[in-house]
Amino acid sequence: MAVLGFIFLLAVFVTQFLDIATRQMRMRAVEMGRTDLRTTAYSALEVTMAVLAEFQEIDEGLNRPSQGWGDPIGYSQLVWPEGVEVKVTIEDETGRIPLNPMPEEDIKALLDYMEIDFTDIDIMVDSLADWTDENDMHRLNGAEEDYYQREDPPYSPANGPLNSFDRLSKIRGFKEEFFDEDGVPNELYYRFISAVSLHNTNKVNINTASMDVLAAYAGQNSFDENLFEDYMSGQDRVPGTSDDEIITSAEDLRLAGFSGDTDAVGFSVAVVRIKVEVSAGEKRFSLVALVDTGGGESAESDGDSNNGSSGEGNDRSNTGSGDDSSGNSGSSSFTLLRLVENANFD
């Protein structure tokens, strides 16, 4: 009986030990898997920036994905480990209207195209200007400290650059037009934030501008946004294909039907958002990087790009990828402005 009792206790001990050991091995395997995915993601980011740098050097500038850099992984023909999937998305922030600083007439034209009432447009633009300026002086249709202190609960304007689209839910006019009573954003909100940028301080790259952005410039620069988009789509009239037109000069703009001030827009990619998604089975890892390519044309009104917007996840702002902490990667003219792991940012 004593021997049987000893064997029983030993069996219980061994079972518990194996259970603990198995859990630890699984945790280590998961951690090793995440580390491998992280390494792959950074490798994909390096490859993407190298491809962009190559096209920038060969073509003497980045203008539009149809140059060939829209699919950097396909272009590089890299083969990843079996079972690992890598997806890279590149968005041109320069193709959006800047909000820091805000070109008021462009924003008014954008909101008008979105079919917002003229009176509400004046309230929204003046209130956004009051929210971001450093003084407490009311614009004609704006709102300052005294207005927001009457809210429930009361709050104060930022008196600085807009650093998150979430802040629009606090600003007079935007709060009423873009959000419901519970603060949930509507379709107009998503249209607006897809057409504007918190990071672009350059002229809008007309090559990558969306229809909403084109429409905002059309009325002010005497061109038809629909005809312009057809022209930019090339002979097959299908946007996003290899025969898309690329505008690199004022003469190209005029050929596309742009008869207004050709200095109002730019032709080059200056700031890109690169999203890398790596998966293997159920494991996922992502990177989102904001990169200054060193190109682009400065807008007439200077302003600082605000890259300090808050975001969840591991924010590695102003660091190079991998072991490079200089802030430069892929090319000496490229600067990594912000890098976030497993999260996104405005």
C-alpha cells in the first residue's frame, strides 16, 4: 500500500510537472513565432524602402505607384519562409490636403463637395482655425475657450496643431456634422479623414489625389475632375494599371485639362505611410511607418508636420528600422518619422 501510495504521488507530481513544462514550451514557441514575424516585418519594411529609393533614383522622383513601386514585394521577387504571408501597402500622404497648417479655401471646397451647407462650412473652418491657433480671439463663426467651457463636461481647445482625427469630435461644427449623439463617426467623417492629412505640409500630389481631393481643387482651378481622372487612368480608362498617366510638370497638367494655377498643386510623393502585415497561421504582426522621402514641393504657407499623435501599441517614433537608430533607412534621403508596431495612427 505504501508503494502504491508513493507511485500515485509520483504520478501526480510528474503530471503537474509535464503540464507546467508543456505550457512553458507553448509560450516560448509563441514568443519565438512572434519574434520571427517581427524580424520578417522589419525585413519587408527595409525592402520596401529600398525599392522606393531605387525608383526615386532611376526616375528622379516618386510620383505615382504606376511607376512600378506600388507592389514592392512583387518587384523584389523575394521568397519568404514557407507558411509566412507578407502584405505591404503604401499610401501617399502627399496626395491629401494638409490640415497642419490648414489651407482654408481648399477645406471649404472639400466640404462643399461633400454637400455640407455653406453656413455649417463657415462654422467648421473657423472653429478648426480657432482650435489650432494659439490665441483666444474668436473668428466670425468660430469657437474658443468660453464656448467649450459651456459643454458638458467642459473642456478647452488645444491651441496647437491637430494631432488626432478623434479630436474632431470636440470641435464645433465637426462634432455636429461628423458624429452622432453618442460620438460615433458617420460616413462624412470617414470621407473627410481619407482626403486630409495630419502629416503632409507639402503641395498636394495631384498624381495620387482622390476624387474628393480633385473636386476640391477643380472649382478653384478650372478643370473637370471626372475628365481629369479619365485622363490619368490612361488608354484603358482603368485606374491603378501600368498605363496610368504620370504628371511631372505644369505642361503635363495643362494637357490633362488643368487650366488654373499650376503652382497650386505638386507632382511628387513627399511622405508615405507604409503598412506591413505578416501572418503565419493564427499569428499576426504588423508595422506602420511614416516615411519622409525627401521629395515633394513645399506649400506656400509653412507649417510643422505634427507626428506626435497618440496611438496604442509600441510606438518607436524617430527611430530607424532594425538596429539603425539614426532615423534613416533605405536611402540617405529617406527619414523615418514614425514607426508603430501592432497598431495604427492618424
